[in-house]
Amino acid sequence: MVGARRFLGTIGTGPVASGSVTDELDASADSGALFVPDGDGLMPTEWARGPWSADSLHGGPVAALVVGEVESLTPDDGLQLSRLTLELIRPVPLVRLQVRSTLVRPGRRVQLVDTVVEADGVEVAWCRALRIRVPVDRPPAVPTVAEDPAPAPPSDGVLLPRDPSGHTAFHNGGMEVRFVEGRFDRLGPATAWFRLRGPVVLGSPTSPWQRVAAAADFGNGVSAELPFATSLFINPDLTVSVHRPPEGEWVCLQARTRLGSPGVGASESALWDTRGRIGRAIQNLVVEVAR
């Protein structure tokens, strides 16, 4: 999440309820889309808005948008998108955006793709993506250590209520969030499942990698160690590492935030889909505590 000091809207402090994860998503394709094509650019919708400012975007939709651009540039050539590092160099405004990707390191086994996001001609985000070839004639290697226990499934989670404050945003409208451990309004580590309520771009399919990128930016929010009302812990970057292709609509974060030197912190999230572990996300944090 990126933005300014004032936190807008509520974050699930009211009653929560369990519900069927097979229920139809309650946002239509039109209203639930995070971005709408606009000429050679993309216009963010209110569903992509961040929690800190009515005029800037949540980092998750920006990451998902960049992934879509990387995937459109790189065909299905046997290389797997393995890592994404997003640098949020400025708050991304709620205005028409242009996104362009360039293959800066071609290769048969390893490739690097750089992406720039611009708003009104100003660069607001940079990204570098790593792609690695997957041999088709080799079975997966067998690890020597068993994987960590999987989190409880989405069906066991509690669904956050919609925000009654009128501040429509990604965290309380564009994304369905189901906590199996912790809550937004409880400090400390948390485990939560995430599912997009609509497409990233209106009229375009949403890939599993886009779903992971959109969810991965929630780590510092769900595992906050400081109160939202009196503190800042914004992430100027997001790194997502995925060791196998994600599957399905649901993405789980097992998140924990650590505070280090004054003004510095980091959030780490183990990433899961409903089949198992898929990777890890890291956000470095700029921390400000009210005196």
C-alpha cells in the first residue's frame, strides 16, 4: 500500500461472517474492473484506489497491471515469470496511465523485462521482471525438506464486511478478503485469502500471476505492527518471487511485519494457492510513528 498519512475508510472493524466461497462475486465485470482501456492508456477505477488517499492507487492493482503488460510482451515460449520487483517511486495517481515494457535482457534460459508506468508523462513506477526457462523433458526436483503446513482453506475464513464509510477502494471493495488468522484491526501476524472481485482490465482475462501480484501488496496491511490511525508504514517497493505457476482465483498470504532501525521495517509473506506453496513476497517499509 502506498500513499499519504490520512487513512480513509474502515478496514473490517465491524462484524464478520463466514460464507460460501462458491457464491457469485458481487461486483459486476463493469463495476469491478480495476482499469478501463482509454485509447493507448488505461484509466483506473475507484476499485483500484488505495486506503491512504482518495487520489492515489493501491500498489496491488499497479503490480497486477504491470504483470499483464509483461505477459503480453512475452509469448508462451517456455519461460516462466519467476520474479517481479516493483519500485513505487511516487504515489500513483487516479488518472490515465500508460504502461510500456521492454525486453532488456533477451536469452533462451533467462530474460529480464523492464516496465515503466507513467501518469501525465511522469514516471510513477518502475518494474523489473525475471523469466526462467522450464525444461519440458525433466520432472520436477524433489526437495529434501517437507513443505510447511498449508493454511486453512478459504472456506474456513471470515469475510470482511463492505466499508460503510463511502471511501470505495481496493482493500474494501475491489478485493475479497477472508482471514483465517488475525484481522485488519488486530496488530500482529495474519493469514488471509484474497480473491479479485473483478478483472484487472475491463474486457481482458485476468491471469493467475496477476492475481498473485494484486494480493501480494497486502502483506504490510494485514500484519500491521502499528495502529493505522497514528502511524505510517508504507512500502516503496514490492518483490514477488514465484517458483511454480499459480493456479485458480484464490491467493493466500501468511504475513508478518518486522520493525528494525528507526523509520525502517519489512513485511514478508509466504504465498499459497489452494494447491500449495507458490512463493514469497517482501515489502520494505518507510515507518513513521506519531509522537
